[in-house]
Amino acid sequence: MSSECIQARFRFPYPEFTLDVDLELPGRGVTALFGHSGSGKTTLLRCIAGLIRAD
């Protein structure tokens, strides 16, 4: 991947499971994020935006 990318690596514990993220996204273009309800999509976006902090 090019040097212009978004990297995210964190763990966010929930009572039912742990959201464990390790990803690299392109810095340009459009990226889709999809999954089941409650799978951590909004939490992932909030962590990337800096609205919440994870380990």
C-alpha cells in the first residue's frame, strides 16, 4: 500500500466480546464498512475519528 494510508490497531472490550482491529485503509477514495448490527462499526469509526480511545 502507498505511504498515504490510514492505519488502525486497537482492542476495545465489550461485555459480550472484544472488538480487535488491525487494518490499513487507503488514504484516498471510498471505503465501505459493513457488518451485523452490534458488530462494532460505529465504535471503529469513533476510534478512528478520535472521539473515543481504545487500548
